[in-house]
Amino acid sequence: MLVLYGCGPKSPPPPGKDRADPQLSSAAPAPTPQTVSVLPPPQDSTVTWTEFTAIIRANPDSVRAVLQTHRREVTATLRSGIRLHATEPGIDDVVSFLRQVDPAGHILIATE
């Protein structure tokens, strides 16, 4: 059994009354949310592969993610906002290196 309430014919509004109350139909201006930066502004630095591996080996917990391209360009994004750019000697060298310094796999690796 289906029972519907309030589905009968609608009666017209009383004379002199609009269908919508202007106070109810006007929207109050919404406050503008404050912008919050999650990451510090990036600082780019190009380094050699030797410098790249030494920096990451010294403090692997400071690395958020590493990106590798087909052209062997690698970029490490550090928690401090610094982005390190280097060229790896061979393709996937960065993956092998990261497995050594981060065996638990906490560093995000992205490849093209």
C-alpha cells in the first residue's frame, strides 16, 4: 500500500501575497574561504646525479615523491618544498636507488 501526503491540488496564494517570500528567496552572501597552502612554495635546483643520490641517501625521509621521464630526467620533491632535478645515468636507475635507500617503499615513485 502506498500512501502519499501533500500531493493534492495546490491552492493559489491569498490575494496580495507573492508565491515566494522575498526574505526567504534571497541568498545571504557566503563567506569566502581562506586559502591555505598545503606545501611550501617550490624551489627548483638542478644537481648532478651524484649530488642527487647523496642528498636523498643522507635523508630519505625528507623525500615526498620522485618522478622519472623517458628521457632519464628525474625530479625529487622534498618535504621542504625543494625540487631536485637530475639526469640518471641509465633508465630506471632511480628506481633501483630508491629501493636501496627506502626498502619500505614510503617514497612515491611516478614514471612516464
